[in-house]
Amino acid sequence: MLAITCPGQGSQTPGFLAPWLELPGMRDRLHWLSTVAGLDLEQHGTVSDEATIKDTAVAQPLIVAAGLLGMLGLFQHPADGFRVVGVGAGHSVGELTAAAAAGVISAEQAMVLVAQRGRAMAAASAQTPTGMSAVVGGDESEVLAAIERHGLTPANVNGAGQVVAAGALDALAALADDAPAKARVIPLSVAGAFHTDYMSPAVETLSRLSRAVSTHDARVPLLSNSDGTVVGSGSEVLRRIVRQVSSPVRWDLCMDTMRDLGVTGIIEVPPAGALTGLAKRGLKGVETLALRTPDDLEAAHRMVREHGEERTASDPAWRLVVAPVKGTVAVEPHGPGDSLSPGDLVARVSSLRDTHQVISAYGGQVVEWLVEEGDPVSPGQPLLRLHPTGELA
């Protein structure tokens, strides 16, 4: 199974987009995305210095645009990717890249949202002096305990021995002086404490914008940063992206789900490298590729052929309620012919870690259960078939 991953802020380097603009049509496409975002992304991706492209308001649109260009190099038409990609995931702002690539929102909608996300997060960061530090190594439970002890938030739990702490600058300094055993605390060059309550004003801004955005259900299953679960409902994907601005990123759980799904190959789109490094350490035996420049496309196309699985026609995803994680299912007493409303509890899936509620994103009439009480299920496995009816659809 092939996974496509989309990186977050901090992956960009000066001039990284220059080689991509040598490909036919790429410069015009970037000009269009720049126009939508209200930023000169060609300038920022080719000649702007490191300080400029680290500015949150610049970095986030630049990263999403780069990922979309990389996707065009990988698949000339979105339908080519829909047929062979098994799962997609983005880290932080990369979730917007993944949502656009999976057809949940358009590229234009993604650029409007990310431009406003970057500005709103920069403004929220300016209200209070905060920051982030990577804690590398050490025992994870001890690292998390130390972060909590200092009044900080584990803003990114990335797996592979990496947790990012976020919060007040004095608390981060105290953590560095009191580092957990066998761990290093490395200050990050970011504007503020992303994925914490400090970003609540940005959530409010994006929430209002998102209410005017039309969505489609994902053409490729997406993994949520919130908890690593498989999400197919377009409205739920967007709701989670908005909420994630002030909530921790659980990339470790996303990688766990990739393992449960049986992912064998991972391609990271530009500006690639960070997520590939995590996968190499956290998903041993899975082939990885960081798509840094067009020179990597030949290897990427080979991976698509070897790891992609041609999907046959099936019932539309919007008629199915699927398992969010691997585990054992306990079904609710909904029988054929019963009507469900959006938000109704359908089942619970219990893993070794915890229990997840399965909520129907759609209204409709129950056609049939596709599992039985106590069955083991995998992430994305259909549980219940619904037929949309009237106002419930």
C-alpha cells in the first residue's frame, strides 16, 4: 500500500522551489496559487532568504503550494492518484495539502485557508511571547511528564523519539535546564506556541471561514493529526483541520495507523525530508522517498508502480461508515431500515490503547451491517452501509 505524506512548517529552505519551476506548466500554476493566496510565492520559493520564509504568514502558504506542485509532478491528473494511493496524511499545515490532494477541498480553497491560517497564527503568536522546543531522545513517558511538570504542552508527538514542547519562553528555558535523562532540548525557530491554547484566536478566524467552504468526501482515506484515525467525510476533515490549530499533532498515531493499514511505501511531497526521517526510524521495513526535486520523480514513479494498488469500483464512500482505527468492534442496535441522523453513534472500536466512538457523518437509512459484534476490524474498513434518504442525506 502506498501512502503520500505532506510536510508541515519548518521543512522549507531557501530556493527549494527553483528546480520545480523548470517543469512545463509549473511556473504558471504557482503564479495562479500566488494570486489566490495574495503572496508572491515564486519569489519566496526561489530567492527569498531564510528569515523571510520562516515567517509564519509566508511559510504556510509556501509549503502548501509546494506540496500541490509536487503532487502535479507525481500525478499529472488527480484521478491517477485516486486510483492507486492507499492513504494520505499531512503534518500540521500539511493537512491542508492532503485535503486538497484528496479532493476534499479545491487547491484554491486550500490556498485561501492557508493564507488566512498563517496570518492568524502569526497574529496570535504576537500577543504573548511563546515558543517551541524539540525534545529528542529519552523515555517518552519521562519526556511527557517533564513537559507537563513545567506547564508546557506536547504540541507535536512525532514518534521515533521526538516530542515538541510548546508554551511560555521561561518554561521552555526551565525545561532545557531540567532535561529528561538521555534527552536533548533544542529550541526551534518559530513564531510562537503552535498547536496550543495560545492559538485559540486563529481557530476562531478559521472556523468562521470554514463555514463558507463546500467540501467533498475524500477520494483517498486521510489520517487525522488529532488521533491518527481514518477520516473520509469532507466536513469532518475540515472541522478537524480547523480544530488542530490549537490542538497537539499526534503524528506518532498517524504512523501507527499506517502500520496497521499495511503501508509498504511512503512518498513525501515537497518540501520533503522531515516526515521521511520520522518514517525511517518509526516504520522499519517501509520504503520511503523524500520528493525533494524533479530528479526524484523517476524513483517516485517506480514506487507508485510497485506500491500502488489499483482500486476497483465500489460503492460511493459517502454511503459507508468506516472504522477509524484497528481494534474490536461493538455495534449499536441499529437494524436494517432504521434511520440515522448525522452525529449518531454507530459503534465503538476498542484497541489496546483506548476506545473510539464511531459517529455517522451522514444521515440515512441502514441497509446492512458489514461486520458483527466482536469482529476484529482494520482502519478504514466499512462497518455499516447507509442509503441517503430525504433531509437525512
